[in-house]
Amino acid sequence: MDFDAELIRALQEDGRASVRALATRLGLPRAAVAARLRAMLDDRTVRVVAAVDPVFLGQHVLAHVSIRTDGAAQPVGEHLSGLPETVFVSAVGGVHDLVAEVRLGSMAELHDLLARVRVLPGVHDIDTVIYTHVVKGFFVSDYRGDITLDAIDEGLIDLLQKDGRITFRALGEAVRLSPSAVATRVQRLIDGGVITISAVEARGLTHRQLSMGVGLSLADDDEAVLDELRAGRGVDFAARTLGRFDVVATLVEPSAGALFASIERLRSLPGVTRVEGWLHLAVLKEEYARTLRAPH
């Protein structure tokens, strides 16, 4: 068993899982799990944070933007990382040099953003794919549309976006409520799809895990392919899309050989007619924290 990989996977599924629960799941001593978790949090191998659901924030348009540059990609990537509309920016190897995930309120806002990106110094061209449905994603929940927040809820979310594993006692001290009252509020936010609390793992060539984006073309509206992506342990993200792909997904594996095996499995699925991949060389931004505003 890959201790770190299993621990991170458990935290992605439940970022606030107790050390006892994590140890039980992994079948390892609590002391060993606690020590490894603390080490990974301290060296930023992993971060556990809350993310507010895009729909709650009024971000109804999610898109994947691929960029080719003239010359070095780093300056363009740094500019993209500074944009509030981006939640993910990565330098990649493949047809393009950079990819970014953007979240906006409307198609008009997306058109405006793309127009600004096109004229950035160093940008040669861009290609955009729009998400129509997120099939799997640790930082996209399922907002129910019936939750109203007060100032205390907003304060709790702000703290959880910085540290998803902050104790209920510390949260209570910050908002002047008892730990049990805070726990009830946090669970309400999770159950209502307002927030999800999960783990962000450092990825790229200099880290423990390698990550690759893939675009799939399908022969038809193949639910079997989507089911495979939902169930795949090495699949961190998958979405139905409009554009040059029918599906975009993110694969995370500990080695190049494991990534190759994952892509081979996708290529062999009935209904998949084409697979295009791009290796994430350096993740420049992965940040889901947002200032709350009224939902639309």
C-alpha cells in the first residue's frame, strides 16, 4: 500500500476526517497516521481547504483554456495566476504550453476574459472548452439552492478556506459559539452543498505525484465512459464539455508508467475515439478560496 497516496485519497473524500477514522481506514496505528499527516501538512505536500460551490457563488460558466505562447510560458502563466477568474493554472507539455480553469458568472464575462487573455504579451493563441457538467471533482459540490448564510456562516467559511482542518474549538472561539454549535453549522454547509472540504496535493515533476490532463472524443453520449471516470482511483477530475473534446479529465499517478497505463485504459474503452494528453510540468496556481457574495 502507498501510505501517502491512500492518506491523501481519504482526505480528498473527507478533508475533516479524524485521525482515528483515517487510521481505521488505512489499517495503521493512529500515531503513525497523525505523524505523517502533520509532516505532509507542514511541508505543503498537501493542503486541506474548503471550497465554496461555484453555483452558490454565481459562477455558472466553468471553462478550460489552453494557451500557446511565443517564447517563455512562465510570464504568461504568472499573469494568469493573478487573475481572480482562474482557480487553476499549469505549465504543460503537449500541443499547448499552459492550461487554466476559469470560473465566471456568464458567457459574456467569459468572452471578455478571453479577449483580455488573447492580447497578453506572449500569447500566440488560445483554445477554450466549456464544461457542461462536472462528473467528478473534489472541489465542486452540489449546491441545493435553499441555504441562506448569515455573518457567522460567512466567517466560518472564510476560516475553513484557509484551513479545512481547523478545530471546532478554534472556530468557535473565532465566531463566539460553542464547538457543538459550530459543528452543526459546518455540517449544514456541507450537507447543503455550499462548501466541500478536501485535500489539494502538490503535483508536477518536482513532487511525488505526476498529473496529466486528457481530452476524450466519444463516439456517442457514452455513460459507460463517464462511469469509468467516476470510479477511477487515479481520476481527480472529469467533466462533460463542449468544444474540441467531449470530456476533459485529470489523471494523477505516482509514475510515468502508471500514467501510461491509465491512458491505455481510457484508449481501450468502447466509445472512446480519440485521446489527447498534456503533462502538467509545474502547477502555478491551484486556489479555490473566494470572497463570498450573494448567490444568483
